Amino acid sequence: MKVAVAQFAPTADAAGNLVVIEEMVREAAAAGAELAVFPEESMLPSEAVTSLREAAAAHWPRFLDTLSGLAAAHGVAIIAGGYEDSGESLPYNTLVALDSGGQPLGSYRKMHLYDAFDYKESREVQRGEHGPCVVRIGAFNVGLVNCYDLRFPEFTRSLVEMGADLLSVSAAWVRGPLKEDHWTTLLRSRAIENTCWVVASSLTTPDCIGMSMAVDPLGVVRAALGEERRALFVVDIDKDRIDTARTVLPVLRNRRIIIGPR
């Protein structure tokens, strides 16, 4: 399966962001991609608006409708993130997955809020209580991962326990000391320890690093971007590489401690 991984720098102009997404979906389709992965906050970045609750109520429905139309028009499944109105004082930070016909496959409301590195996401966003989420796209079971979730190995392991063989990470990975190194290390670690594919898309707003990446089940970086403000790559992922990894490195079979649901 060909997967397009996109990075760009959304602004407070939600309509303008959709225009950029449309252009990148068209580019992905022209390259033969079956799935296009976009960052967290693709709808708009939280710091660009004065009221995230009002922005979510105003823009989330159109964001979903437009993504659905783009998926159907170009025959490409889409994963992207935005802010979903919760009906309460704080919205959800939500990833949505749509199939190549524009039908919803599932959505995931971010469970691990970024209350770290002197930031407090929980002041702006309501924590999701239902997850993790795995959807079927082509021949792959795709686990949805939202940014800070990447730092929790039990979260991605839960997705793999649910059958995921591809982890799709949508992020707004914030700059800072060691943060770029954490990003690349965590992406490769999640791939290696789960012997699965990882594709990761991050924003390129001034406070975010970009550095979108695809990592194979043995931790080899197959494609990567730098700080390009707007760019995408297309990577071929296949089941044979998973089979090879799980034959030579059968960590999932060799486990002695398995943490089940509480």
C-alpha cells in the first residue's frame, strides 16, 4: 500500500487550511497513494484562535464534510486531526479516519493530553475517554496515535494487541531542547518494539518541528522530511516486511508479561 505523509503549517484561516489539504490530497492521489496522513491540528492550530470552543463549533462540521468529499473525489483514504465540539466548555482534540469513498471509519479523541514541558493542554482540551482506535484501510489495520500518545508505549502496544500493523501518528510536535531527538527515537522505538510500520506527520508551524517520517518494522527510516513548510512523501508499505520482522524478531510471541484491560 502506498501511503502519503503530509506536513504543512495551518493558520487561523480554517477555509484556507482546507484548500491546502485539498491540494495535498490531489498530489497524493496523483502519486498513487491509497492513504494520506495529515497532522494533528490540520483544521487550525489552537494558538491561532482566541476561543477554541467557538472555533471547534464553527469549523469542525465543515472540516469533516470537506475531508469526506476529498476522499471520495480522489479515491484516497484520509487521516487528519482537528478540534471537535464537545457540547461543553472544552472541545476534543480528535483524529478522524475516512475511507476512499469518504465514509467515516472511526475517530479517536486524544487520551493523553500534553501537560508537560511547561505546557498545559488540559486547559484547552477535554480528555477523550474512549480508545484506542484501530481502523481497516486496504490490507492494513491502522492504529490512530495523536502526538503525546507516542510517549506511552502501553498505548501503542494496546493498538497492536487490537490488530494494528500500521501506526499512524498525527502530531504538532513542539520544538525544544532534545525534542527532535525524542521524536525520532520514539518513532523508531514504537516500530521496533511492536515490529510494525509507523508513519508520522507533524505540523511545521513556527513552534513545531515538521520532520515527518516513515519507519519500517525493523526500525529502518524509509522516508523523511525536514523542516519544509509544506511537503509530502509517498512510501510503499508491505506485509512482507512485517512477516520478516516478526520471524527474525518474535518479541510479540516471546513476551512473558502481558498487561490486559483493568
